[in-house]
Amino acid sequence: MAANMPPRGEERRVTRVGGAAIDGAPIAYVTVLAAVIAVLSFVPIPVSSVLGLGGTFPLSQAIYPLVGFLLGPWAGAVAAGVGRVIGVFIAPHTASSGLLSAVVAAVTAWAGGILVQRRNSTWLFPAMMALFLVAFVAYVGRGMALGVGMALALGSTFVNWLSLFLWILPTRALARDGIASEEPANLAIGLALGSWITNTSSYLVANALFYNLLFQWPAIQWQALTIVAPLEHAFRVVVGTVIGVGVIMGLRAVGLVKPARAGY
């Protein structure tokens, strides 16, 4: 056939067969994000509402939702959980809660992955909501059993239980659509809202685990948490949004293959 002859026949599409993956996310992506979480575990933030006044939390907490947004629920949970386990051992100065913090990391990324799904499985979203409700009852119920009044318990956890309504209201769709938007401003809004919803609800699990198993502070510290907890979550949201905008815009510019359940 001459080189200048036009091609004939039906056009064929060639696709590259992917390697090993977790829930549609390449293992390489999971590994890289786990490593990022491990590295950010070295950076301590001085006050943790989860552990009571005087505790610290690692900077990696700010990107747990982002990992879910980027990888999807299950791959995000694996990356965040493994990265935090590594961080516990290489950065023990930010690991006062030990390996329990890896559970919280996995749950937060899992919830972030669920938030960006346009079609959830029949059980995934209800299971997550059930987990958060059980955690809320376990945390607040234990506090009340130790002498914390109901008004104080509800007041100090208002950002947490309000987030459960944000999952049900159109705010969830607003966050999901913003994360998928090509416009930087809409992307930032979506990341901020999605990070807030995911963080504040997921830390019900953290509070339930840590308060029932490790720390049982009195009512006076619950009063302080009414102010400290929203500020801590706001810090996570700001850091996660700034990092997230840069990462997602960079991934789009480079044109890397997007994980099957990614939300961007």
C-alpha cells in the first residue's frame, strides 16, 4: 500500500490496559497519596479538640477528605489508613491516639469518596449515615453518663450533628458539583464545603472512639470544645482547600488517567 493512500475501513480505538487497581484507582496513585499523608504527619498542629485541650493533631488530617475526592471511597480509605499507620510510627509526636487515628483517617477519606459519587450503591450511603449516628449516640451518651448535661453535649457537638443534615440537604450535591467543576472558584467552594461536611461528620467517629476508649474529660472541657472544635475544623478546611485546588488543577493540566470513582 502506498504511503500517501488514505486509510480505509472502520477506525479502531486503542486503549491502554491498566495495571493493578483498588476500586478503579491505580495502585501507584494510592501509594503516592499514602506517602503524602505519612510525610504530612510530621507537622504538628498544637490544639486538638478530639483529644481535649493540650493535644496535637497532624497536618495530614487536612487532606483526608481530599484523598477520598481523588480516589473514591475504598481506594481513598486504603490510602489514608495506610498513610496514617506509617505516620504513627515515623512521627510519633503527632500520634498520641496511636493506631486509632488510622481508623479515623480511613473513615474520613471513605466518607469523602462517598460524597463525590453521583450514584451510590444501595447500601454505601445508608451505612455511612448509620455509622455516624451510632458514633454520635456513643459519644454524647457516654458524656451524659459521666455528668455532661444534654444542652452542653449538644452545644459542643453542634458542628458535628449539623453536618449530618448537610449530607441530606442539597449542600452535598453543591459540594460534589463544585469539586467536579472546571472553574477554579467553583472548585474551591466545592472543596471547602465538601471538606467541612466530611470532616465534621467523620470526627463523630473519632470522638466516639477516643472518648470511650482513651480520654474522658469533664464538663469544663466540653465547654471549651464549643469554641475550639469549629476553629480546628475550619483550619482543616482552609488547608485542604488550598492544597486541593492546586492538586486537582495540576492533575487536569497534566492529563493523568482519572481513577474510576474520583470526583474531580
